[in-house]
Amino acid sequence: MNAADQEAWQRVQWLRQELRRHNEKYFQQDAPEIADGAYDRLFAELLQWEARYPLWVSEDSPTQRVGGRPGSRFVQVRHGVAMLSLDNLFQPEDVAAFDRRLREGLGQVGEVGYVAEPKLDGVAVSLLYRAGCLLRAATRGDGQVGEEITEQVRTIAAVPQQLQGSGWPELCEVRGEVYMPLAGFAAWNEQARVRGERPFANPRNGAAGSLRQLDVSITAERPLQFFAHGYGQWQGALPESHAVLLQWLQAWGVPVCPLWRRVEGAAGCLAFYEDLQRQRDDLPYEVDGVVYKVDCLADRERLGALSRTPRWAAAHKFAAREEATLLLAVDVQVGRTGVLTPVARLQAVRVGGVTITNATLHNFQELALKDVRIGDTVLVRRAGDVIPEVVSVVLSARPENAAMVPVPERCPVCGGAVQQEEGKVALRCLAGLTCPAQRKEAIKHFVARRAMDMDGLGERLIELLLREGLVQDVADLFALSQHRDRLAALERLGDKSVDNLLAAIEAAKQRHLGRFLFALGIREVGEATALNLARHFGSWQALQQASQEELQGVAEVGTVVAEQFWQFCREPNNLLLLQRLQQVENTRWWQMVAENMEGDRPLAGKTVVLTGTLASMTRQEAKARLEGLGARVSGSVSDRTFLLIAGAAPGSKRQQAEARGVRILDEGELLTLLQQKVLPAVGESGAGGG
């Protein structure tokens, strides 16, 4: 053996050892150390070496085996029909080559018919039914022998214990994927963080870990689902095609992913792939590719299988959502509410087609649970529009000098004290509106459309005003009219822009108390809660003097909201800011005067419903303005509905209102009502009366 061959042999041995180790981590310990994309690259390299040196191929090579060996904690199950793995395709030319091999293998001139299905990122399982009753469930294991998980699978509501309908064979084995929906995965991880437990790395890890619980009551608590995608043992007549098989399974009450489609040839496969890739970020479950299967079951028998994979099926992988990279540093960001969030600074890595250099670590408690250290190799995940996150650490690659990340004792922006609230995981800066990091976000919230609605005062202009020293807090906004010349001289601002800005600020003085309360950005006080507080107490003075017990007497105000509001009203920096706001002239914030005057409140105590599309304003704007007239805006028509506002394409709510004799206003009549604060006479400004 020459030097080149010797080097190749050593590389092959290393690749086999690494792949066996990663199989053990992935299949047995549910603790993968590398991303799927990295594993696929190692596997593909080993295939290339074995193709170059075919005499080196051995039965124990990872390329000849499926998955990992079954563990020792569960009873082992030998599959009647092997549960094989799938070859991976990555490029369009790979799909074309796969299709060409099948046409040649079948001696077929025309297109091959396929069933294309989403490749769910879950756990492959086998469900054995006898006389329609679930007899046994098992994992894939190494393809020949798996683990029995019957009791664990019985806790999954989607898996039928008894097949429905009729026509099922005496013995049939349904194969499919147990997965954890994204919403359930996110909710479970959030609960785990609150409890101080290690969250799941990804939905697949969550599904696998749940099925490997010896205590089935733990499995029962996990949000698991199931989709069938094939069969194994089968005593009885089979359909002619896979498409019909899926229809049979659905008729028997076995859930099947609704996105499957029958396609023709490589072009049909690629069209399905592109279509599913466009939907990927909107799907309720994780999908990492597409599986192409020859539809005709007789053709499958003719094509046969290799030791590890069937010839008649393959998986076309999407770009990986997880990759490994180096953690270079950890910075701390401070949000609008003062929450300190650790952010990983990463060696640039492409994940899902996007270059990632930063990723969230959520909070310092999770950072400690994951034992993330500077210098670590970490797995980074990106899905859809979600901020990239550090999933886990590759402990085997940790350098000796990896440094722990200290928990900050002071705010990194303003130097103020930080505190972890009782029962919460987040650290928070206590400096409030005086912290520069919170100041910018506080102003953005204050001027937002649903708050004080200062049109034109966007993020860039706020940054400019802060940088030029014209604004330090929200009270300074109302003094900008004194600096008109300086404003007009600023970059991208001219006389017209300044006039519009000052007009928007002047108009904001007329917002009611409810919107002002919401604009202050008090923690836990949302838009509806702020309006309820304003209506209940009628004035800021009464609100400020209220006890926590009195605050809790308001609808939608509990102990947490009451405590947050009470503390806000007593924080020294907040009091100074409020004193400055009280000096602003011609404001209507401090009392609900408009709602106490009958002429300004023609809808006091009345329930109004909005439907259809309005041309002159958004639904949210219309809702806010109607509430300013005293209305309670509801989402559905009932016997208590006083008015229905019907825009374009109103839908069924209009018919419901007509059936109840509810008066209906069109958009023109709505504008009359909002402008004149008087209900228009029936038929006064259009045909909308009813």
C-alpha cells in the first residue's frame, strides 16, 4: 500500500469511527453533537472513498447499516421486514440521476410515477396491528432490530388504538414518523426554561427523548403527533400503488400528512420540492426535505433494495437549519423593558442559505443550563424568521481555555443595578426610562400608532434626535417646536417634514388617558388593560393614588398588573418624567373628559362590531376611535350588538346583524360619526343603514 493509499485508509477508518460515535449520540442518547448537514457531509465523504476503494467496503461500515444499534433499556424487537434508510439527494442533478437509474432499472421509456412526501424531522416508528388492534410499536433501531415503545406510543392521541372502517388485513404494519409540532416544541421549551430545566435542542430531539421515557406518564405530557408514510409486514391484499395505500390508511383513521402529491418524472419531483420549500417556514412542523417514492408497488418489487437503502426511494434534503461554528464572545443587549439578553458572537457560518454571525442565548439561566462557554464549538439553528439561536455545545470539541460567561451585576449600558425577579428567569435593569438602551425603545413605543400615534417619527429619526441631543426622553418631544430651525437643518429633514412632525406631536396631545397609559410602556399593561384602567378611575390623579387592591378591582387587572403599575407610579425617575409631562400645555391625557361628556360619547356602553375592509383607516384605528366614543368593540355579532360597521366584503357578520335587526353603518356613515360625534340619521350619507 503506497503512501496515498495509506492516508486514504486512515481517513476511512476515522470517518467510520466518527460516524459510529455520532450514530450512538443521535439514536441512543438523543444528544447529537453535530448538525445534520455536517453528518451528511461526513457520510458522503465515506461513500466517495468506498466507491474509490470498493474492496474496503465492510458489513460493519456505517454506509451498510441503518441508524444505530438498539439501546439496552427497552425490550428489543426484530422487524419482520427491515426498516431501511434512504439515500440522500442534494442537487437537481442528483434527482435527475436517481430518476434515470430507475427508468433504466425498469426498462421504462416514459416517465416514472412517484409519490412525493414531506420528510418530517421526527422519529421513525413501526405500528403493528392485528385484527385492527394496535399490538406493538417499535423504533427503527439499526433497521433489523429496534426497541419496543408500545406503551409510550399509546399515549399519542393521533395513533389509533383500533383501526376504523373495514377492509384492513388480519396483520398489517404501519410505518411513519412521530414528531413534535413547532408550537408544542416552543411551549414546552418555554415551560422548561421557567422550571430551570434544560430545553430540547430541536423538535426531533424532543420527540426522541419523549419516546425513550421509561415512565410513560412523562411521554403522555409531551405534545407528540404522528403521520404514517408506509408499510412493512402485510398479510392480505395490497393496493397497486402507494397513493392508494395512503388513502386506505386515512380511511382507517391513521393520520397521513396532507401535503403528499403524486408526480411524474424528475420534473414533477423538483416542482414539488420547490413548492414545499416555499411553504417550509409556514408549516406547523419541522420538515427537512422531500421523499420521492416509486408509486407502483409492483415496480418497487422489481427494483429491490441494497443492504441499507431501497432503490425505489430517496430523500431530497433542504438546506440545513443547523450548523456548527465557534463562539467567539458573548455580548449583553438591553431591551425596551430592561431585560438583559446574552447574545453569542459567532464565527460566520451559513445556515439555511443565510450567513449567521450572531445568535440569541435567551437568558443567563439557559446559558448556564446549556453550559455555553466562550471558545466552544456550538450548534446554531435558524428556522424561518426566528432569530438564530445557540442550540447546544459540542462538548467533545471544548478547548481547555474555554471561559465561562459571567452573570452581569450591573447594566452594561447605563451601569444601573440589575435584578432577577422572583419566579422569573430574566435579569432586568432597574434604571427604567433613564437607561439609554431603554430610552430609545421607550420613545419608539410611546410614539407608535396604537399609542400616541406621532406619524413620521420612526426609528431613524428617533436615533437622529437622540444623537443630536434634541431629545432625551418622551417629554422632550413636546418641546421640539422650540427648536424648529435646528430640526430643519438636520439631514433628510426639510421645512415640510418638520411641519408634519410638529403637527403630529401637537395632535398627540389630544389622545385620551387610555392611550397615554399604554404609551408609557408600563410592564404588563397592554392596550385593553390601559383603557379599562382609564375608564374605571377617570383621571391620572385617581389612578396614581389607588392602592393595589383597588387596582385589582378593574377588569383584566390581576396581582401582577397591579403591582407593576403601582411600582411604576412610585419610581423616582418615572415621577420626575411624569411631572415634566404634566407641564405640557393643552393636553387631554390626564382625565377621560371626552368619555364623560355625553356629546363626545354617543356610543357609551354600546357594543359595536367591525366587519369587512375599510379604505380610509385600518381596523385597529377604527377600533381605537370607536372606543374613544365610549364603544365596546366586539369581534362577533350577538343580541347585545348595537351597531355593525360594514366595510367592503363584510362576510357573514352582516347577515347575522340583519337577522337580529342590528343597525348597519357603511364607511361613509362611520366617518360622519367619528367627525361629528353624533350618530347619523338612517340613510343620511349612504345606503348602509339597516
